[in-house]
Amino acid sequence: MPIDTVERFLAALDPRHREQVQGLPREERERLAEAWETELRQDTDLDTLSELSPAAAESEAAARVAKKLLEK
């Protein structure tokens, strides 16, 4: 997975989750970034939000992925 995807994912996270994710091993960060991209592609509500505000859609998807991380 290209590192720019991980960087984009980290940028979309709120600061608290960003710090938590940055502390994870590289492979885990890449897995989460991949899950984030999947969330962006598959959720039709995010498609609509993306048309209005791409940054908001990316942040919403990142928050969903981070929440799943915290539920472990």
C-alpha cells in the first residue's frame, strides 16, 4: 500500500485517534488505511457527502474506522 494513503488516512483522523494510530506498527496502519479507503468506496452516504465536501467524507470514514479499532 502506498504510504500516501496512510498519510491521507492519518490526516483525516481527529488528533486523538491520529496519535493512537501513529503508535501502531506500520502494517496495522496500512491495514487501517485500506479499511478507510474501502469505507469511502462502499458507503453510499459517504458518496453523497463526498460530492458536497470530500474532506468531510474522508473524516467521517476515518472516524468509523477508528471507532472499530477502539471496539477491539
